[in-house]
Amino acid sequence: MVQINFALKEVNCKIVYYGPGMSGKTTNLEIVHQKAPEENKGDLTSISTDGDRTLFFDFMPLDLGNIAGMRTKFQLYTVPGQVYYNSTRKLVLQGVDGVIFVADSDPEKMEENLESYANLEENLKEYGKDLADLPHVIQWNKRDLPNALPVEELEKKINKYGVPTFEAVAVTGEGVFPTLKVLASMVLETINKIDKNAAKPRAQAPSRPQAAAPQPAAPQPRQQQVQPKAAAPARGRAAAQGGKKKAPARAAAARQAGGRTAQAGRRPAAQAAGGGRGRARAPQQAQRGPARVQEAAAAGKSSSGLFVALLLFLVLAAAGAGYVLFFMNNK
Amino acid sequence: MNANEKLRADRLVFYEKDIQKIDKILTEFLRLSGAKCVLLVDKEGHLVTRKGELRDINMDTISALVAGSFAATKEMARLLGEEEFSALFHQGTKDNIQLTLVGDRTLLTILFDDRTTVGMVRLYATETARKLVETFAQAEKEQGGMDLGMDDQYQDRAKNKLDAIFGPPRKG
């Protein structure tokens, strides 16, 4: 849900990248983090497994700066795409203001695309939200696949609400910014929507933010000079793998086990404000916890398995929070 | 629920006088409990306000992680047959975090060290949460039917800013 804070003069919105496993959600966010201007981006935090699969969420704040006196920020999240992690996907969806559905153009992934889209709709319903009314767009990712399904077919099968769609090759950056820009615009349009005829006069005027000219950021060309993730990738996923291997170690939260949060982050954090890749570094305590979660997934879904997964997520998130609070504060 | 009521329900709005009241409550909490700092974070992971000793901490990230952590425990509680856990405690070697649910939308996030005890923090956190709930209820009552108060130029300027950051719209 949009948070408008007139005291801090801030508007905060939440955007979630949703989609089936390995469709390119995290890649989208990584590209946004790589290519967004320094003054607009925050650190990219990932809570993921040892194998770089999203476990809880990836998160990156995007600060649009001062717009009409209000600092406007987007919190960008991705969800884990694997079917097993539905509980955590639901958690991340809480309070969402806009969704970017990242679909995989691989013909073999059509069923997963459909399942994921239906899952999105179902999870939103639990929060009383209707996908038909929620600002959302669809990205047809991996358009570089030689056997990528035609867009017309994807549109026909998936885009039942006729929302804006974008072709993309996320791993090279193509289509990433246009997708985000349109969705952001759709979300911002909802902020000030109100039936002026129905609004009563203000009992007490809030402190109105002073209208200010927007601070222009350095204009970005649509196609950045992208470092290819792998040599002439034939498959988008292979390229994504290459890119991720170059990433710094994943978030402290992904490597922490047990209830003590203070052990997180022996290394100094890589979280300079708005700087570089900005991934929170993991302490070298490789844990088997995340691997056990995946083994439990093979055994089938059960309440105990979900409980274990959620317990692990709690520990990871708490470790990440502890890492940020303790070690940044004591730097 | 009509359209405007739905729009209002989809927003969490804090006006300056609301935040002033909240800040006063939080300042008093810090004085009584001996905690180092306190953040008020909404359940979606947005920071509402903060008080106390906090330097160089990435507020966006900590808010997101706190909200995620709490959301995970809520689901655990549900599996165990509870509606939710209203408080969480994370113990560190030097510093600790106490999370306390405030109403149904915000989380009181308290950072404290050995200058105080978890009992003291919890004692005053409960009372503080109660006061905050009253403040929110009062604020919501006063906001009902009010014009939001955003600048009319906001939409257009937002579009310009998006063009500046992400590039102009593609032609054709």
C-alpha cells in the first residue's frame, strides 16, 4: 500500500517482480541496479540460497528524488519463483502497489507461466486485491531464445486483462527499463486519484509540500553499453548464470543459521549508500540450511516443511536486519 | 466500500502533526526504556519515523527486512493456529532487536543493548504500542473525507522524472 508521509515529505510505493522460477525476475532487478543512476539507486539486498536462487526476496530501493516537493521512492522486490515457496511469495506480495510479471518465452515454460499468473491472482485475492484492478504489466523475457514463442501466442494465452506488455532480454538489459518505467508510471497515477466531488473540505490542512521543480537526473540512453553476461548467449538463462557468478557473495542473511543475529557479517558490509552493486556480503559461514529446505521440497509439500522454510526465512531476514543494524551502526 | 474508501484503504498517510505526536511518544519510550533507538515501520516495509541513536544505517533495507521477518513469523503463527505473533525478539552479543506489532499496520522496532533489559523494553513497548494505536485511530478519524493534499502537478512531474531516469518513451 502506498505510504504518503507529509512529515518526512515522502511517498513510498512497493513494486514486486513476479513470475515462475528462473524467468528473469532477479536478473531484471540486477540490471536495474546496474544501470540506474547512482543518485537514484540504493543497495541491492538478496536473501537467496547458496545456489543463487531467490529464497525469500531480493530488494532494492529506487529513489526518484523530489517530485513536487515529495521524495518519491519505490521499493522493488522479487519473489522466489519455485512452486514450493508460495508462502513466502504471499508474504512479499503484502501491500504491493504494482506487479511486473516476468514470463519466460520458452515454449516449455508456458505451463509454469500460466500457473504462476494464476498463483499471483490467487495470492492477491487473499489480501482482498483484484489483479484486474492492480497496476501490472507483463514482460515477455528471453526473447533471444531461438525457439521463443511468438508474442501473439503469449499475449493470447497469458495476458487476459490486456495490460501493457514488453519484450525483453533481461540479461542484456533490453526491455528492463521500459517495463519498470511504465509500471512505475501506472502506480504513480493511482496515488493522487480521488473523486474531488466526494472529498470534504479539510478539517485541518496538512503541511503542504512546497512544489518544487523536479531535479533532472542525467538522461540515460535506452540501451546501455551492456557488458555481455556470457559470450553470445544462445539461452537467456545461461547468460544470467554467467552474470550471477560474477556477483559478490550474497546477503549475510542467506548464510546465517540459528537464532543469534549478531554473527552476521564478519566482513565489512558492501552497503555504501547508493553505491555500486551494493550487495550485502555474506559471512563465510556456509550453512546447509537452505540446501535442506530444497531437499524438503523434493519430499513434497507439508505443513512441517513450510514451517521449516518459514523458520529459515525468519532467521535469514533477522540476520540480515541484525547485520545491517549492528555492523553499520558500529562501523 | 465505495471507490474513494477503497483508495484511502490502499494508502497509509501520515501528516506532520501525526508524526509529531508519534515522535513524542517514541521519545518518551526511549527515555523510559533505556533503548538505543526505535523505528516505526509499516508492514509493507516503509519507514514511518525513527528516534534515537542511529548512524549510517540504510533505513530502506532495514525496514524491508524487518517487515519481511515479521511477515514470515505471522505465517508461522498461522500454521500453529495463532492469529499472529505480536512480538519478536532477536538476541545479539551486544545489541538486540525487539519487534512489537502496533495495531494491524505498523511495527515498533526497538534496538537496545545492555544498558537496559528485555523486560523493561517489553514493558514500555506494550504501553507505547497502545498509545500509538490510539494516535493512529485519532488520525484516521481526522483524515476521513479529507483531500489527500498532494500537489496537482505531482503526476506530470513524476512522468518527467521517470523519463529522465529511464529514458524517453519509444517512438512508433
